[in-house]
Amino acid sequence: MIRTADTDLDRDLAAIDAQEQRLYEGLRTSDVALLGRVLSDDATYVHSSAVAETKRENLIGQESGLFRHGTVVRVNGGTTVHGGLAHTSGAVEMVDSVRDTLLHLEQTLVWVREAAGWRLLLRQATTARTGAAAPVTAATRTPTTAPVPPGELPDPAGAVAATEERFRAAQAASDVVELDALLSDRLDRWVASTGAVETKAEYLGKVASGQHRYGRTRVVGGRTHIAGSGAVTIGVVDLPLLPPGGTPLTIRINEALVWALEDGRWRLVGRQATRQAL
């Protein structure tokens, strides 16, 4: 059988979709063994409360009954594959059995291709803004980023770090031209700490109008994982907000930045923020 790029993409999307369903089943049943197979050993699990856990910490919480979930359903969004890394972004409805409530969340899942298959490197949730969610599309198939053979990228860690630095500077300067160059046209879900979701065009429009104004972000801590033509920065930052006519405020957020190599340049294809309590 001749394997085409489309065939590989279909297989990857099917495998990731199956892992996503196993994740939700593991959460519903508190099946620690199943969750252990889905989560990468280096996984970070960020709750909507902004509590961030390692794989071990999360599994202990699941096993002890600290977390008890009912049904989990993703109601919109989709998955994009970037070589050895992929991300699934969308709204989910999750039953919190401890508080007997239905949670409406915006969620980012970042997957990494390992020897055993696709496993979850990051799960991050943010409380969604109220309002009807669009139904999930029948096909979550989106354009893929071409894989890059190992060793063909000179200093990818340095290149991603430099791109992130440019992004931080452009954000603080409200430099729409620079931000337009750094944000991929495929970025259709910029998830703010308020739970608001914007496309690239909507985000840039609000930067241009002054609705979105920021000071210089201070990175508190984090790490970057690179897998071929995909990368994710998982971290905590202090973000100064400068609302027009309002009082400046600095918030601390868990932030996920998903990067993809496009035409030889790293561009932002996904972003999610979850605000920490004061």
C-alpha cells in the first residue's frame, strides 16, 4: 500500500480522536490505569482553577476521589497535526460529580507522538463564557504541518525562544504588523483568561483598536517541548492589562502557546490562558 500524506493525516487524526475519547472515559470512571496510558510521563494537567499538576499528582487525585467526573463531551473545535505534535482545541462540557454541576470549559489538549503512539502532553482548561456553543463539526480534519526529518532544523529551541520573545515584544508594543507575521492564519481560537475565544482577525482587530492593550509580560516559569515541526510552550506568566479608560491590572496566568513551523518560520497556531487566583 502506498502511504500518502492524506492517509497519514487521517490515521493520526483517528488515533488522536481515540485517545481523546479514552481520556474522557478515564476521567468519567476514574480509571487510573487507562489515564496512565493516555498521559505522557511528562504531562501537565491544568484545571480551570489554574491548579497545574504533573501526571503523578493528577493520577493520585483521580485515585483518591479528589476528582470525580461524569460525562465529558467536546462540543466544537478540532485537531491540527504538526509533525510529531498535535493540538485539539474546543469547548467541552464536563460534569463535576463532586459539586454536582455541569462545567462549560474551553480546553486545549496537546499531543506528542511517542514510541507507543500519541499521548497527552498538556491538558489545559479555562471556564468558558456563557452562551450557546457551536456544534462539533463532522470532520475535525484540518491542514497539517509537514513533518520535518530529525536533524534538519538548526537549533529549533533557540528559534522558538526567539520567536516567543518577538511575540512578547510585539504584544506589549501593540505592533499589529509584527503580530500578524507571528500568528498563523490557522489560529482560529485565541482563548483569553476570561474564557473569550477570538480568531486571529478578531484578536488583531482589538489590538489595533486599543481594546487589547498589554504591558510587557514577565515569564515566571515554564518549558518548551519541540517535536519536529510542532512545539508548545507551557508556562506561567504575569501579564499587565492596560484597559482603555480603566485601571491597569497585572494578572498571573497559566499560558499555553502552540507553535508550528510554516515556510521555515515558527508561527503561533494556538493559545490558551487560565487565570490564577490572587
